[in-house]
Amino acid sequence: MTQEEQKYYETYFDLFLTDGWKQFTKDLEDIYSSYRIEHYETIEELHRAKGERGILSRMLSFEQGIEAAYASINDGYSEEL
């Protein structure tokens, strides 16, 4: 892993430790869980909500994605040694 790549991941790991990140993800979880299918009256509203939940889901899994990418790079690097 290059120093630039290491810095890239360390910056994210620092972010994930902050109270702000924890508050942000908690708010996203609250929004995500607040969607109720019975609130939608048209198929368009349902499709919009599905798209919004998809975006929220990706945002909520961002931290795990960064961690998995970092682990994958490190696994690949250790295999080269």
C-alpha cells in the first residue's frame, strides 16, 4: 500500500471515530427506518421512496465498505510478501 493510499484510509478511519460521524449515521438510520409503505398513495411515491432508501442504505454501509476495501488491500499486500 502506498503512503498516499494509507493516508486516504487513515483519514476515513479518523472520521469514523468522531461524534459527528456517529450522530450522522444515527440520523440516517432513523430516517431509513421511518419509511412506511402505507404512507404512499401512488406508485411514483413508492418508487421515489425505494430510491431514497437505496441511497440511505449505501450511505449507511459506507464505513463497512471502506473497512472492507482496506482489509482487501492489506490482504493482497501481505500475500505479495
